[in-house]
Amino acid sequence: MTQFNWHNPYATTRLPVFARNVVATSHPQAAQAGLRMLWKGGNAVDAAIAAAAVLTVVEPVSCGLGGDAFALVWDGSQLHGLNASGTAPAAWDCEYFRRKYGTAGALARQPQRGWDTVTVPGVIAGWEALHRRFGTLPLGDLLEPAIDIAERGHAVAMIVAQKWAAAVPELHDQPGFAEVFMPRGRAPRVSEPVRFPDLARTLRALAGKGPRDFYEGEIAEKIAASARLGGAALTLEDLRGYRADWVEPISKAYRGYTVHEIPPNGQGIGALIALGILEQLELGALPLDKAESQHLQIEAMKLAFADVYRYVADPRSMEVTPAQMLDDAYLKSRARLVHRSRATHFDYGLPASGGTIYLSAADQSGLMVSFIQSNYMGFGSGVVVADSGISLQNRGFGFSMDPRSPNVVAGRKRPFHTIIPAFLTRCIDGHAKAVMSFGVMGGDMQPQGHLQSLVRMLDYAQQPQAACDAPRWKINRDFTLDVEPGFDAGTLADLESYGHKIKSIDDSYMDFGSGQYVWRLDHDDLERGYVAASDSRRDGLAAGY
């Protein structure tokens, strides 16, 4: 296994956590809920579901029962992928939006918030699929901590309060938002108590009647009725037809390891493309935090995004396959476009034909879970279903209104998705061995966070907490570069001399993501346990025993 340098050269409030059972999340109460399930005899999947449920209560700006989810689960010998992202209402197409909202240029206008951004929520179906296949404790036990916190209330955490306040000016008029998320006529301040009695009742119903009630029972009828009242296209039939899908993860070799991601409609393939390009370039001999190394990583990520934004969509409508996009010969040809001292604005290539939370949990049996759920932008659509506490995502905004795009909006289709869990394995004596469950939340930052943290660990042997704490850069859609405070001034000057257009953004919550990492210390000896890291850009905690 990798021998880390345990020194951390970056300013941080966190230390790595060593334990045989660990849960790392973006909120301490969620991590502790996961540990409660492990103490009760549950496994890592039980812990992940319990933590995810608590996060809908204590971090509602990032996720809710009306969100979507993805997961990667290592069962001890094999990796399984789960896509619990929702599909568009059957009535959606470009003409639907053109009739309701007019045009922007030649294309239908697309709302960013409100009912007409809501696709079928997938997160509850995701919990159901995980629990049915891997869970050991009753679902009611797993939801108990979330129900208790929703009923009794909790003191709002510092970073959550900051983002909550930032969302209120835009969302206060959305249906149900002010009643649930502005209990004093404003966003709650740090440490103020907040209670969600309607959400607690919905969680109790899920615990008692089962997750399908969300899609087929009284909860589904409540969602559909609220949608009708809001003039939305979402119907009871849209909800009834939805199931989460078990999928085959996609992967790419890097520095003797294998990196795994969920296949499209997610953007995880972007991290694999960038790593496949970097595999052709030697980084280890270059100083880590200097311009030469950072420049090559930035250029590889720009090449990846050029292809991701052109090709990635619901796989049923993609023009090329993930295998074509990850073909070794194709990535070698893309790597040849990288100039070692000049920034380039790349176009997409032509492959050969043929508000989010992330958490990680691992237990002493070797079961490991990489899980992510999201309402997309802060509080998602802003819509809260009446008398339910269910806040709904705005993933419909991820569709394109361009009929020529593979990601064009259509009924029962999944939109392009930003949220991506990840996993790392290594082949030993012909057998895949688990190495790390990890992820970085935060919109387009996610594959960039995967790339930067993996390079630090695999090319430079930085320990997970240091790789997590290091300052990050983020490529924007226009290929300008945001940089986090803490970057060496000389490195930034050199990057500018290469031609990078740099902006400095002092908002690490969204702009630079937030990660959780659980690394297995020995592939043969489970008694060694894990080392876990939690990102200081959130209110999070890595906890274990």
C-alpha cells in the first residue's frame, strides 16, 4: 500500500482519523448517526443511509428527501454502482418550455428554480435499493436519528447558516419555502434551533410504510397534488414508474491503481479522462505546489471538460460510449495537445466510433460505501411540498434546450448530472482490492476535486487529510480559473505567465468543493482499519471506533 508522508503543510483544523469502523460526512451529527448504526450491529450501508437521512435535516441547503443520489459499494470482493438520479416528467420537451416561458435567442427559455425544474426525486429509491441489497438493520432503525433531530430540533451549524442566508433572497417566494426554511421570517442564525415536524412525520411514514410510499402511496399523492397546484407537469404516473438502477461502474488505470466512477448521465467520466491524459505525463518529478505540476493538471481537466460538455447525457441518447471516450489511443492523442508552458482553450475531440452532500462509510468486515445525494443548487428548486417537509431538487435545469444536444430535454430522460461518488482499487495477484472510498461535492468542482486529491495522494504520497486541505483551483465553463486562498503567489504568477486567466474567489463552500476520504490501511489485514479525512470547508466530521 502507499506509504504516505503524514506531514500536513497546509493550514487546517482537522487531523486524520484512524479506526476499524469509520463514517465521514459534512456534518458531525450525521457522522455520529452512522456510528450509532455500526454500534447497533449494522454495517457500512446501514451507517450511510442513517447519515444520509440526518443530512436532509441538518444540511437542508444541500440535500433533502426530494433530491437525487448515486453510490458505489464495495462488498468485500466486488464494486457495485447505483444510479438514483430521477427522470423528467413525461410531458417535458422543448416545446413545453417554449410555450410556458418563451425563448432566449433561438432556444426555449429554461427556468432555474421552481416546479418546472423538478425531475422525479431519486434519493428515496436509492436508499431503498441500498437497503434491500446490503442493509442489515430495519429501515426504521436507520431513520430513527433523523426523525429525532427533526422533531426535537438542532442548532444550525456555521457554514450551513451562511449558505442558508445566501439562498433566502432568491427563494423566499417559492411554494412552501418560507413556511419551512424561514421560521422567524428569515434564515436561522448560527446556533439557533430549527425544527422540522412535517419532515419528521414524512420520515416516520417512510419507516412504517416503506420507501415505495414516496412513489406509489400517500406521500406520492401529496407530491402529485402539490405539483398540480403549482401548474407543474410532474404526475403520479411519473412517480410510480420510477426505480433506481444498479449500473456497472466505469474505470481507468492510474499510477498502478484503478479509479472507478458512475457512468453517464454523471460527469465522473471527466475525472477518468483527465487522469488518463495525465497518465501519459510525468508529474512525480515536478514540485507539487508549483506551476509546472498544477498547469498539467489544469490542462488535462480542460481537455476532459471539452468532451464532457459535448457528449455526456443520458446514455440512451449519447452519440459516443464511455468506452470510446476512455480509449487509451484517444487519450494519448489528447495528451499530445498539452503544451507544458502554455494554456490552451481546447475544443472537444472525436473519439473513435464503436448544494450536494458526500459521505463515506466503512466497517470492520471490509464493506465500504461511497455515497452522494443532492438537491443541486442551494435548496434545489426552492419548492417544498405542503405538509411534508419534502424539499425538491432542480435537476431539470441540467437539461439542454438545444435540439441538437444529446442532453436535450425529453420525457422520462435523465439530465446531465454533476454529483459523482468515486472509489479506488488496486490489483494484487490478479485480484481487485479495495483502497479508498472518496468523493468531493460541489457542482463542476467534483471531477476536478477527484483529480487534484488523487494526484496528491498517488503521485506525491500526501496523506488524505493533507490532500483534502490543500488549496484548490477550479476551471469554469469559460475556461477561466478560480483559485482558492492559500495558493503560493509565485505559482499563481507563473500560471498567469502561461496564459491562464485567474480569478480569486473567497468562497470555499461551493466554489472549491468539500470531500470525504476513507483509505484502507492494509489490503489483507482488516484489523489495521482505515484512515479517514473530512474537509474543513464544511462543518463535517470523520468519526470512528
